[in-house]
Amino acid sequence: MQSDGTGPIAELSGYFQLFDPEHKREEDVFQVLDYFDAVNFAPWVGQAGGISLVSVGLKDTSCPPPIVYALSRALSGEKKLLIYPEYGHESPDEFVDRQLEFLAGELL
């Protein structure tokens, strides 16, 4: 995954430049980051037979698409993935409508 100078990849690069330029503690850093990776919580989502709605902006640098796809694959139960090719971390106005339709379909 390439960085465009923003988002988590750039933050990691900046961290290593400032605090661990030889990457001597890289394994430790990634172990700590595992605690914050949403994919680690995915097995608990949808366990009761529910369905998950996931969206991804293909230009997102905060939550890059490969991370969102990994999360989606790791979710248990049924899932629906909405893909927005021209969006970054924001979502289109119609996404709120899609969320409401999704919730109404699940709650009724």
C-alpha cells in the first residue's frame, strides 16, 4: 500500500523517522497497533445472526480500502459492502439514506 503523505501509513513512517529510524522496535509497535485494529473485533460482530453494513471510499487515506476489505472479510454473519469509488473518508449524502433503509429493514 502506498502513502500519499496522509493517513496511518504516513503517521507510521513519521513515527519511525523520529523515534525508531532503524526499525528496531517495529515488531513491538505493530503488536500495540493490533489492539486498535478493528479487524480484531470483527469476529464478535454479527454473531447473533445479524447483518453488517460496511462502506468504503476508494480514495480514503484515513482508513485505506485494503483495511476496510480485511475488516469486511473478517466479519462473521451476513454483510453488505457499499463501495464509493470517488470518495475518501467522507461519504456521499445518499449514504445516510442507505443506512436508514438498512436499519429499517433489520428492525422491522
